[in-house]
Amino acid sequence: MFEAMEEAGARLGLPADTARRLAMQTAFGAAKMAMASDKSPAELKRNVMSPGGTTERAIEHLEQAGLRTTLAEAMDACAARAREMADELGKN
């Protein structure tokens, strides 16, 4: 995700180092906020999205593009590989 955000920022005209820092800071800020809060991710998301704003537009696009499905499938693939590796290690 960092790579994709960095590449998109550069494509949109940001210097590469700025695009990298913004991608990292976005993720860091979101994680820090989530860890410091007792609110659900859905509530935090609603709190940071200004109606009609840039974050809302980006999140709507990600949702429409299948972000949840893609992440669920990636987690499934990861879990399947972890089971395979455990089986392989158990045979040795």
C-alpha cells in the first residue's frame, strides 16, 4: 500500500521523497489514532471524513473498487500459506 500511495503521489506531481513521507505519515497517523481510541474503525473513519471531502472520495472509491474483498482474499491466502508452512514444518 505504501508503494502504491508513493507511486500515485509522484504521478500526481509530488517529489518522490514527499510522496513517500506523506504515504508513511498517513498510515502512521491512522494507526496511532486507532490505537489511542476505543472507537470502532468505522466510527473513526466517519470522524475523519468531511462530507464531500477528499478522504470521503478516496474511501468511497476504494470501497467501490473492492478493497474489502481484496483484503479478505489476501488474508485468506496468507492464512492458507501459514497452514501449508506449518504442515511442511511438521513433516520434518
